[in-house]
Amino acid sequence: MPLHESSAFPENLPDPKLLPTVEVDEILTKIQHSHGYYYKVMNIEIWALVETLDALFPGAWSQFMTNRQIAVKQFLERDSTCGATPNNSGKDAETMGSEED
């Protein structure tokens, strides 16, 4: 459900500078509730997909999650062994630039 289709955003929204504080708070509350509803609907859709996947291919979701955990661990190990940090990457770029000159 795209955000522009939400009922929390009226078509003729008045200028916020002209609204009393109470109305602004009400509008913000409506927006927060619409976003909460959006995320709940997304969770239900994902749950339905997972249930369908497991019904068609038993154990597929648990295998996917196992593979994902392994991939994340490998990524974190590779990232920590590379020592790539924002500070180091900037120094490497400076060193490379001075060597080329």
C-alpha cells in the first residue's frame, strides 16, 4: 500500500503554519497510525509467503534462514579481517594519490 494512497493524507491539507497545535498533533497521530498499519500488513504478507513456501517445499524457510545466518557470519568475518573502516579507506586513497604523482 503506497503512502500516497493512505487515508491519513487528506487531499486538501491546509498550510501547517496556519493550523493550531492540536490539529497538527492529530494529523501526526493519523500518519503514525497509518504507517503502523502499513507495517502490520507487510508482516502479514510476509508471513503468508513463508507459510505458502513451507507448504509447497517443507523445510524451505528454515533452510533459507540457516543459509542466511551462515552468509551473515561469513560477511562479518570477511569485513572484520579486511579492516575496512571509513578512516582507513580515506588514508588509502590519499596514499594512492601521492604514489601516482
